[in-house]
Amino acid sequence: MPLTEEHRFGMQLAHMSRGWRAELDRRLADLGLSQARWLVLLHLARFKAPPTQRELAQSVGVEGPTLARLLDSLENQGLVLRQAVLEDRRAKKIVLCDTARPLIEKIETIATALRHELFEGIDEEELHLCMRVHSKILANLEKS
């Protein structure tokens, strides 16, 4: 049975996603962070105010217990702190330590360089078309 264009597209998208992350992970290996941990740091850095652990888990797309283990290791490295929330003693806000900022800058610099390499030869119109297609697929996923 021949593969459909939708099937090829899905396989190509999955392959690209895995490859992109693997290459970024390889380039970040010298920083001593696993992919999961640098991803948490990047998400955390994008919040304007310290998020709760639940908000951060939703942003990263992981379950609470998984994030808790990642935060344990990041806390042991002195990169994040958990702070109690006065209104809800079960909740914890996650705060970046000052020691994490230079590390996040390195991660961003390396990620930006890779992004520039990967988008070489792709013009703005092609990128916008691709983003529109991905947006429609994501909207269809949300309907499921």
C-alpha cells in the first residue's frame, strides 16, 4: 500500500522534530543539562512572573511528578528555588536563581545559532505558509 502525502508529511514532521531536538541537545551537552532540564529552564525564563509548579508543568507539557523530579535536580544545581504561595500552602512558585541567567543566555545563543542554520534558504513566505499549515493541524488536534 503506497504512502499518502499526509502520511509522508507526518513522518517528515516527526523526523524533523526529533532531529532538531537531538542536534540542539548535542550542542548543549557541554552545559551539563539534559534536554528535559534545559527545556524547563527556557520555559521558566519566558514567564513574566514566577509560575506555580502546575503552570510550569502545563507550559512544558509534562505531568506534575515528572516536573517535580526535574525541579529537584535543578534545585540541587542551584538554578531554581521553590517558594511557598501564601494563599495556597499546597502550591509552590518556581523562581529562577541568578546563577541560571547566564546559563539560559548560553542556551538561547546556541539555540538561535542552530535556528539560523536550519532556516537557511527558507524565505519568509515559505515560513508563513508552513506555519499556517501547522496551525491548522494543531487546531484539528484540539478538536479531537
